[in-house]
Amino acid sequence: EIPADPEFGVSVHVASVLLAAREAGSDARACLNVRYDADVVAALDDAGYQTVEFDPEDASSTAAVEAVVAASPSADVVYQTGGFGVEPIVYLLADSAPDAAEMARELL
């Protein structure tokens, strides 16, 4: 279910993940978050996207994303499996918003 149309500036958190990825060397210009599920990550990996797990337990999510993207600047997908007080999430990094949406459509 889609609760609303996409809007610019709606999620400061997703924007901060994109900015952290770009700061670390990613060329991504769009970011989309989707529900974490091991099958989702496996499907993205099988589709040829580079998936990288991050762990926000010892740092903020943005610092953790920045660290893993610095190690893998061509990452298309960054995700974390959750923890105490931390929601599991998958972030799709893409060249454009339509490309990010297409990545998500491939999951359907």
C-alpha cells in the first residue's frame, strides 16, 4: 500500500543516509528505503546489485553508512538487520529517483 505520493524533502533521515553515502564516495543521487527482509536483500543481490550491511549499534546510522560506503563506494544497497531500539531497514542507492523506484519494482 502506498500511503501518499512521493514528495521532495519528506524524510530527513533518508536524505541524511544519501548525503552520508555521497560523502563517502558514492555517486548516488537518490535513496529509497524499503522494509528489511533477508529475502529482499537476497533478491537485490541476485539481481546484480552490490549489497553491504552496516551496523549502527556503535555509531549513528549516518556514520555507519558512511563507513561501509567508504569501504565499498559502488554499493547499490546498504542495509542493517536491526537491534535493540534499531529498526531493520534497507536503503536503495541509485543514480536517480526513477532508477531507485525501478530497483524497488524489481522486488515485486
